[in-house]
Amino acid sequence: MDKVKVVFVGTGGLGQQAHLANYAALDELCEITAIVEPRPMLAAAVAARYNVKQVYHDYEALLEKESFDAIIAPQQYRKHSIIIPDLLRAGKPILTEKPLCLTVEAGEELVRIGEQQQTRHMVGYHKRSDPAMEYAKACVEDWKKSGDYGKLRYIRISMPPGDWWMGADKPLMTDEPYPEGEWEPYSAQFSEQQNRDYDSFVNYYIHQINAIRYVLDEPYQLTFGDRSGVLLAGESESGVCVSLEMAAYHTSIEWQETVFIAFEKGYIQVELPAPLARQLAGKVSVMTDNGHGQPALTQPIMPNLSAMRKQAINFLAAVKGAPTGICTAKEALEDLKLAEHYIHLMSAYSAR
């Protein structure tokens, strides 16, 4: 396989900005051969901007007529359980947005179909592909293997709400109505308020739930969730303490997301940029103080490469069979299970 032939199922605002624009810029690695967009005027405008020759208004026609190597399907996650099964049955590698879907039950069905069809289903937790996160992950693995800085003790992620748009250019839009269609229903196990809380949580903080496991490289469980929605805490299989600080405060024109990884004799801290920041990786700080040599605080320079662009590079590499850090659907299912548990923890604490 030379250039990977990719097709897009969905070219709405985030589909354009987070995905389509990045694959279009990687024309030495891939060719966008077709798009699916049910809004005719938007489809024509997007195809013209990105020089895409084939346009379809439903994915069934694309699957019937088009030859391709991989699918990027940037759909709203409550559409996943309705649309993605048919795409999985095409048998081609597919990237969908996070989270895997809304509920655990629907996620289990998506994983089952993917495994049955032997389709590689990857989920777009793009922060894992940020060069700063990849650097931190490699550093963690090296420290765990060498033991030079003691045991991994603690992981803390903080992400207060802020300006995630960060001045990004507006996508192509028309005045056509948003396509109607079925949405995945809320879970029967939760009350109306619990479902709203759960939906909000998986929409906004599922990235961080996933990032904790990415750094740990092992399962973890949640042990506490406060009723105000500011803090959750947990523990990994090997006993590493983890926490996620959420909306303790808000910022209006900044993005202040940090990942703090503490060993006994050093730490790694990542400062991540806003999700739509272009050509900008996170920043890494590494502190070492193990009694051998001078204690040091270093800040390696990251490439001018955004997490979204690197995710596109990683997905194309995965299509060709290379190992990458992109999340699988099976792992993404664990995030939904943790999110459900978090709602139960919040409810139990509130009932005291």
C-alpha cells in the first residue's frame, strides 16, 4: 500500500477542523477519495475546498460503490450505535470520535461487531497522540523499566473548562438544517438528572479518564466522586493513586489542562494546548532527583505538530499495520464503564 485511500463519513464543523483538514494536509501519506455528507450544499462546498472528487449523501451508497482502505467517521457519539455497525461490517479500519458511544451496552455491541468482522476500530482520543503525551508515556515506561526514579506513585489530571476553540478558523457552514435521525437513547438504569450528568461527563471528561489509563498502562478503578462534580479519585491494579480535577474554576481565554505523573524520585508534567490549537504540541517538564548527580528540571522541546495532526499520522500508520498508541474500541469501552461508576459514586455520596 502506497498512499492510504480514506473516505469521510461526516463533514460537519468538527469533522472538517479536527479531522478533514489534517488528512488533507498529509497528501504524501493519504488520498481523500470520497466524502459522505447529507447536506448537498455543504457537501459541495467541502468537496471543492478539499479537492475531493466523489460525494455521497448517504454512507450506504459509498459502501456499495467506492473502493477505499480506511474510514474516518467523525459523527456525534450518540449517533455511533446507529451508524457505525454498518461501517464496521465493511471490514476496513475505521476511526470514530470519542467516546465510543453513549452507553456501556451499546459499546459492548460495537466491540462485538468489530471483533466478529475482524475490523480494526480505533477511537479518536487525540490527546494520546500529542507529541508531549507520547514523550511523557515513553519516559514513564523507561522509568518503570529501569527503576532509577523509584515506583510510580500518583497521576493527577486537571482540566478546568476554558477556551477549547482557541481562535480556530470557522469551518464551512450553510443554512441547511442539521440532518434528522435516530439518537442513542439514555440508559434505563439512571434517572433523568443522572443521565444528563453522565452525558455531560462523557462528552467533556472522557478524554481524561482515558488518558489516566494510557499513562498507567493498566486498569484502574474509581473510589470517590464528590457530589459537586469537581473531583474524582481512584487506584490502579498495582496501587497507583489517580485523580481528576474538573471544573474547580473556569478560564475565559486560556486552556489550562495538565497531566502530572509522580514517581518517588521525580515527576513528569505535561501542559496540553486547547483541542483545536493548530501546529502546537504540549509542553513537558521533567524533574529528576534520585541522589545520583545534580537534581534537574528539564523541558524538552516538542515538534510544531498538533495532537490532531499526529493522530491522523498515527491512524494512517495503523492502517498499514504499524503499532501506534491510538485507542482501540475495546479499551474505549472501559472508559464508559468507569463513567457509569462515577455517576453511581456521585449519587451515593449525595445520598449521605
